Amino acid sequence: VLSLPIVVIVHGNQDNNAKATVLWDNAFSEIDRVPFVVAERVPWEKMCDTLNLKFMAEVQTTKGLLKDHYFFLAQKIFNDHSASFEDFQSRSVSWAQFNKEILPGRGFTFWQWFDGVLDLTKRCLKSYWSDRLIIGFISKQYVCKLLSTQPDGTFLLRFSDSEIGGVTIAHVIRGKDGSSQVENIQPFSVKDLSIRSLGDRIRDLGQLRNLYPNIPKDQAFGSHYNSEWVGAE
């Protein structure tokens, strides 16, 4: 009788690779396969389904990944910012691209980055994600495009590209001459958000006014504020 895939590790630093191996084997192996034989490449569309199911199961949310999220993830794993969403649908992704090759300019793989997002969201951001307050999977460049035409103080939340397991706040500052500048606040980690929640941090930052596109921050995040701090005013 075949069991679910099992990986034996001898040190905690092997955990991330073990989870990737189990996920790939569980999602893409054939039931009647030769033991231990798993496809080296799988359709990107199938990978999207797997990442979505993994995300919803880990975070314990009914709000899955959206089309724009898949587009961003495809650009990241294929290192291609010129292809269209439809172009990616016909591609295949390899095990190496998923869990072996270091992302350009980074010190980690696609899976290490995605697994960090899973852990952060599961531990600190579940309610925010479920309320659709976090766009999350979006590039810094596209954020600048979205925010540069918005009023002063408009902001959104995205998962950090440069750090594993970080969420950052991007916001627009508009000068008196009408010029705009988009700034990204230093990413918050699990450790940061266990000390003070994301909602309270957003409440603290006076330069943040409206969640993109135009929701007043107290309306968007009010239910996530710590009642002790609300009462202290």
C-alpha cells in the first residue's frame, strides 16, 4: 500500500527542502508510477492549482489566490516580465525552478520565498488576508504604477521580495508641486507582528490614510485594531 510521501531529515535546516519534496511528489506523481519517479517538469497551470490549494490549506482560509497573483508568481519563477498571462499558461515549470535555482539577485529559491509567505500569513495575517486587505503577491514596480496617480497617503500591502517572510507597506507621498513618490516601509516579520499587530502598526502611521484604491484606513482596518489601544486615546 502506498503512503503519502515521507522525507526523513536530520536537521531543522532541511525542513524547507523536505516540504518542497513532499509537496511536489504529492501533487504531481502518478498513482501507478514506478516508486520514487516524479515528473521533472509540470504545467504552470497545474502548479498554480497546487500553490492555491497549499495556501488555502496552510492559512486555513477560504480566500484563495487570484489571477493577478498567479501572474506575479509566474513572472517570479520564470524570471520573465515581458510575457503575458496567457503566455505563461502554456509553459511548464521545472523542479529546479521551483526549489533549486536561486532567484535573481536574491539568496533563496522560489519555494523558500513562497513558504515564508505561507508561514507569515498563517501566523500573523490570516484575518487580514481573509478580509482581502492584503494584495500581497504584487511587484514593487507595479505597486509604483498603481500608487503614483493616487492621492497622498494611499497605501497597499505586499509581500516583501527581498526578505523571506516579510510584509511591507507601500504608500504614496505627494509633494506641493503635485509630484509623487512611492515609499516602501521596512518589511515586518513574524517577530515584529507578534510584538505589535499589523492593524495597530497601520493605525500608528499617520502618513497612511486610505487603503488602495480609496478605503479610509480606519474603515478597512478598524476591526483589527487592539481595543486596549483604541480605549487609551
